[in-house]
Amino acid sequence: MELSRLRIEVDVSHQTLSVFGAGDTLVMRSSVATARNGVGETAGSERTPRGMHYIRAKIGAGEPSNSVFVARRPTGEIYSTALRAAYPERDWILTRILWLCGCEPGRNRLGRVDTMRRYIYIHGCPDDDPMGVPSSRGCIKMRNDDLVRLFDLVDAGTRVLIKE
């Protein structure tokens, strides 16, 4: 399948991420977890931004599953429940990162509503984090195996629509 033809839709109300190909053919669907604070675009809100986005950068290719990332860099740690107990306040960003950039100036791009400057990602999370339940700090969390599959399917530049 031609990668440039793929597009992603995140449905916040159903807590799903779908990948569509040419002719709106469903390529992949996965349960996700969006922001526990709901939707919204303002910096500092810890809400998931709506509207049209694209994948600005793919980070973590080749890293092992459950690799821990801080500031978009692998720390060398592999997530475990013991590590979680040692750092209970950490926002666990694992395995891969798809960094999103907004396409709509004034809605999700530039100023206080800039998705990229808010560091909004599609990223992996601990396997015991619930999916289908809003629980992130603004990002879109996925199971690590699903994220690796998505990461391998899409290119930087792939469109991502986040809708309610």
C-alpha cells in the first residue's frame, strides 16, 4: 500500500485510532487513551487538541518495546512495575513517539494553541494503563505492540485528524 495515501483518525468519543488507506479502506484500528481533561487546544491545559494534524517526526525506530523516553530521548531504561514504583509521578512515554503538528493556524497551530509546542504525541504506555478510558496528560496513548505496528505503517507527513 502506498504510504502517502494513509491517513489516521483519532475518535475521542470512542477512544479509537483508525488508519485508512485508499478508498477509505480500514487498514488498522486500535483502542487508545486520550486526555483525562478532555479536548482542548490551549497550552498547559493537558487536553487533547482537535482538528487536522500531521506527523512531524517519528522517534524511536529500533528501540526495544517498553523503552522509556524523556524529552523525546531514550533514557536507556526499560519500563517495569518496579521502575514505576520508584517514579510514581512520571508520565510514561514508551517504545515510540509520533510527534504531531497542527495544520490549522489559530486552532492547533501557532501561539498558545500550538500542538507541536505543546509536545503532543501518539506514544506507547505501560501495558497496565487502561485503554478506551481518557487518562493521558494530552497525548494519545496506545499499547506498545499497536504503536510499533502504526509506526511501521506511516511516514512523517501522514495526516492525523483528531475528532470528538
